[in-house]
Amino acid sequence: MITLCDLTFLLLGFMTVWYVSGKKDDAPQTKPVATLVEAKKDAAAKLPQESNLNPNEWGVLRQEMTDYVEQLGLKSEVQVESGESEVLVSLKDTVPFASGKADLPPRALPIIGKVAAIALSRQTLRLEVRGHTDDRPISTAAFPSNWELSAARASRVARYLIERGVHPSRIAVEGFADHRPRVTNSDPDSRRENRRVEIRLYENVEAKNAMP
């Protein structure tokens, strides 16, 4: 009887070990988290990254735009500024729009067309179109307030950029009404300074194929 009990216990122990071992073999194999992270990093390193324009290139871009504005005789109406990583083209409302309207007159088209040409020649550039008004209220069927007017003007410029070939994904449109004045709205000249449409050209500094 004692021998038979010992044999039974041995068989049960063997069966238990065999069952557990089989379960381990059937379990899916997973890679350590650290290995997966390293693999992602290696893959990201092999993908093309967008390079940044250096300060000299931004200066060249600004000069190109400034020279074109002077050729058109619009130096007093169109202001071109640049920073370390952007160029800002500011059009007073006498150039792109008539008072209280959002229709582009012919004299505005060459300037916006030049911006489009620059964007098309530098595919890493992005564009922000910003509409601004002065502090005088407006209330019409088309534009119940300066918010609608500023946004409509910026949208009209953006649409022309798209018509000239710039992809919509590269353009952002913003309307600020009278809430970001250049100067105090104290007289007609200062209000004229604040009524403007700005086109900001900047580079997409985020890698196109960045991975977390």
C-alpha cells in the first residue's frame, strides 16, 4: 500500500509539471518594452526629416519679397518683416480690400501671388493668414461684427493662395477683429495702420514623420 501511494504521488507530480510546461510553451512570446522603444527610434532615424532654413535664408526670403513690393510701388502699403524663423507680410486694407468689404481688388493679387510662388518653391514653409480691423464697430447682413469681417478677409486671401497652387493643409486662417492692434486707435491714421491682413511664412519645425 505504501509503495502504491508513493507511485501515485509521483505520477500526479509528473502530470502537474508536464501541464505547466505545456502552458508556458503555448504562451505568446513578447519582446521587452525597451527593445520595442529602441526599434521605434531606429525606424524614426531612417525616415527623412525636414530641415530648417538658416537665418541667412530667411534674410534672402525677406529681401526677395521686399524687392518685389518696391517694384510694384507699394512700399508704403505693404510691410515686410522677418525674424529668426519667419517672414511677415502685412498688407494695409487699402491694398487688399475696400472699406467694409472682403473682395480682393486687382492691385492685391500680385503680392499674394508672389507669396504663393515663394511657398511653392519652399515646400517646408507653412502660412498663417491673419485678418485685423480697427475698433470701429460694423453691423451688416454680411458682417455682423468685426470678427466676421476680419475672418472673411483672411479667408479670401487664403483662397487665392490655394487657387495659385498652395495646398490647403499648409494654410491656417485667423480673424482677430480689433483685438490685436499695432497702435492705439486714436485717429484715422492709426486706425488705418491697424486695418490689415498679415501673411506669416514660417517653417514646419516638427519632423514630418516624428514618432513618439
